[in-house]
Amino acid sequence: QLQASGGGLVQAGGSLRLTCVASERTYRSYGWFRQAPGKEREFVAAVFSGNRIYSQSVKGRFTISRDNARNTLYLEMNTLKPEDTAVYFCAAGNPILTTRDTPGGYRLWGKGTLVTVSS
């Protein structure tokens, strides 16, 4: 199971940190995705084997990290923009190289936490 938290309402330019606690550590890759109203779920960031990848829209503003001892995944979000408004989901899986940035590459999903960025 994955449990995400930390969403909320923040003004543009502000920061939030999302947390995702995993009940067990059985997957190689962990990621964050988001889904805005009326849009498809999109990739945000992932961490695997000590590597991190980001979508172009968040690169330089968001940082993904993982505390293996605590089975916890984080997403530090800085310089937030109104277009970052979405429900954010954490996910876990064993994706192959070409699916690390796609929802289909992940097997386990948390329920999501809402991030709202006001202008």
C-alpha cells in the first residue's frame, strides 16, 4: 500500500512537500504522477537505483527523494505555478527503461493528494 499526503493550497511561487509512505519495499522504482481536471495522468518524477528523472515541466523546481530506511518517498516542490494544480499520486513498480515515465510502468498506486496553486 502507498499513502500520499502533504497536498494543500499554496500561492504561486510557494513550496510544498509531498510524502508517500509505503507499507513494504518490494519495488525497484517509485514515482510521482499528477492529474489535472479534464486531463490525463502525467509523469512528474521517478527514482530508481539511485537515479532520478523528471518531466521537463518540473525539472529544476521539483526534487524527488526516497528514504529507504523509512520506506518513504518525497516530492519537494518549489516555485509552484498555477499549472501545477492537480491531484498528485505516488506509484511503485518495476518499469522497464521505456516505461519509467508512463503510468503503465507502475503497478501500485496511492490514492492521491490535491495540490492547488493560486495565482
